[in-house]
Amino acid sequence: MKKSKRIAAYLVAMATLIVFALTGCEKDDSSSCDWDAAYQTYMQKVNAFTANQSRSNCTALKDAALKLIDKIGNCEQGVSIKEAAEAWRQVDCSGL
């Protein structure tokens, strides 16, 4: 149980990091910088994982985070997100 709480805390911290990263990504008029849908999906997965810390919800959150990071990376004036993406790739959901 302690491990799942630690993983949950880590994932919530990563969620916070993504939100702060979003503030540095100014949208332009191109569709390549349209991350609204990916952000909404990501937040749904955060809420689902918070409510039920299962392996499937962890994996779904990880996938949604990486998709959102990819969308943010398409912004012309996007923030450096390499570290955030690597941190999400290192999340191990197998312990849940």
C-alpha cells in the first residue's frame, strides 16, 4: 500500500509539472499547437487515477501525459519538455 501511495504522489506531482509547463506554451494559430483536447483527456485520467489507483488507470494516465507532452512539443514557442517526457517514461505502473 505504501508503494501505491508513493506512486500516486509522484503521478500527481507530474500532473502539476505538466500544468506549469502548459503556462509556458503560448498557442499560435496553427493546429499543430492545439493541445486542449489532449489536456482534457489528461485531466480525466488524473481524476480516474486519483479515484482508483490501479495499474490500468496508471498506464492510461502515463499514456495521456505523453500524448499531451507531444502536443505541447508542437508549439512553436513551447517549453523544453524533454525532462517531463523522460520522467513519464520512467513511471512503473507494474507495482499497482
